[in-house]
Amino acid sequence: MNTKINPSSYDSFEEDLPQPRRKPRPTKPSKATLAFVQQQDDTRSSFQFTYKAARFEEWWLLDSLGEFYEHQWVSDVLRRVKGGKEASVYLCRAGSAIPAAQFAAAKVYRPRMLRNLKNDAAYREGRTDLDAEGRHVIKDADLHAMAKRTAYGEELRHTSWIAYEFNTLKKLHAAGADVPEPFAMQKNAILLEYIGDEFAPAPTLNEVSLEPDEVEPLFDRVLANIQILLRAGFIHGDLSAYNILYWEGNISLIDFPQVVSVTQNRNAYRIFGRDVARVCDYFTRQGLNLNPGKIASDLWQAQGLTPRPAVDVRLLDAENPQDRALWQGAEN
């Protein structure tokens, strides 16, 4: 049986079908919206700083300080306040992660291939290498790379050098030493308390002529800090008036990457004596009458340590009976 369908019924049938939804045309965001979104971008790609750096330096700063910016430790890099053979220090505007400070100091190490650390083996002796998280390096592959001085191994050694400075600062600051408070570390930089004001950083002691009534109290304060280091098991390793900041009558010891173990380094007492002698040299010029050798010996023995001649195995002859006896005596 043939059934005739009225064509007009198609119209009502189509009306009953669900109609496809039309996609709304995208609207262009306003300038205000774009500006708001950009303000919320805290990735390092949006990190633009006030300091006008050269092209390579700008790239190095972005790579070295990017994580500090992303984690809101810093919000701007204002200027470079100190340049050096191993690292440069930059004045930064503190981020929201440091609510109590207006400024922070970023110590950015130079690229490994440009650093001038030819004699670091004497300081590394007795130290366990650290990774970027401050933990001991224990992987056999990493230890092998470091021993063989491969390119990867040298990067690990570079990171360990920086981690030692950061960890030492944390321990000494907690122990009450006059050191800048350490805030954060990443693979090539550490972020510290800034000593100074917005116009200039604190000068080092070698740039300052002290008032007569300041000399002896500040010398005593330096010795007190040296004692804090010894109690913590550390020797600064490069202490002098060049590594002590002076600000508003107070001091701050800085630069600790080459810190030496009191008990694990065969040259510990020699390095310690050199630190004390350099400090005494400055304060002698300021008018004090000092005996560096006696001061070093007294400080050392006050911690229950016994002074002994420094023995560097690289200077000894295994075939010489006197050298062998000297080495065995030092080992015992």
C-alpha cells in the first residue's frame, strides 16, 4: 500500500529536531584585561628588570635568578653592586616571599669556564660534595664523573661549591654569627640579606678607617665570630678585611664557598692561622698591638684542638724516611 506523505510535514519535523548551536564569535580582550593577565604571569619569561645588563650578562641573570623570580623571592634586579673573579653581587627588590625586607642581595657565580678557582683542591679536602638541594652526592655515576673531571663532573663540582656557601651561612646564622641571612639557593646563585641602603652597599673593612673607640670592640667581635665558626667545625678559609662588611658600627662576615673543615682537612691549622694573621694585619694598622700566632693558637686550643704542622701530601716524598715519618705522625 502506497502512503502519500505531505511535503509540508517536513517543515514541522525539522522544527522538532535539535538545532546545532552556533559558536559565539570570540571577543578581543580589552587592554585592561591583557595588562591584568600579564601581571599574573610569574614565569621567568616575564622577568624584566631595571638593571641594564649587557646581552650575555642579561641571559646569565635570567638563567641564574629565574627561579627566585618565579617563587617571588625577588621582583626586580636594580643594579650590580660588586663584581669579582668568581661572582658578582646584585641589588634586588625583595619579593613577597621576604615580607620583612625591602631589598635582597643576589650573589651570582660566573659561568664555570670563566671562574678563577685554580687551587680549590686544598679547600675541598675532607668535604663531601653536595648537590643543588644541599644533599650529599652519593650516586656512583656522579662521583665517577667528578673524579674524572668530565664536563658533567665539573658542573657538579661547581654546584657543590655554591651549596657549601649556602649551607654554611644557614648554620652560622642559626648559631648567632654576624653573617647575612641566607634566603634561597639555586644552581648558580644564592639570595642573601642585603647589607647597606638603596644608595650604596656596606663597604668592606679594608675601605674603612675606624674611629679609635671602635677598633678594639670590633676586633673582639671578629674573634667572637671566628670562635663561632670553630665551634661549628668551620674555618672561613679566606678571611680578611676584604671579606668583612662594615655598616653602622656593625660587621658581617661574607664569602664562604671555600670553607674548610676543622677536623677533616690536613691543612686546617695552617689555613686558620693565615685567616687570623690577615685579620690582625688590618687591626694592627688601626692601632692595636697584636700577636697573630699566639691569638691563633689560643683560639684553636680553646676549642680543645691541638695545633700541629700542616702536612700536604703533594709536597712529600714517599721514598724519604723523614717525609714518611712526618706523614704517619700527622695521620695518627
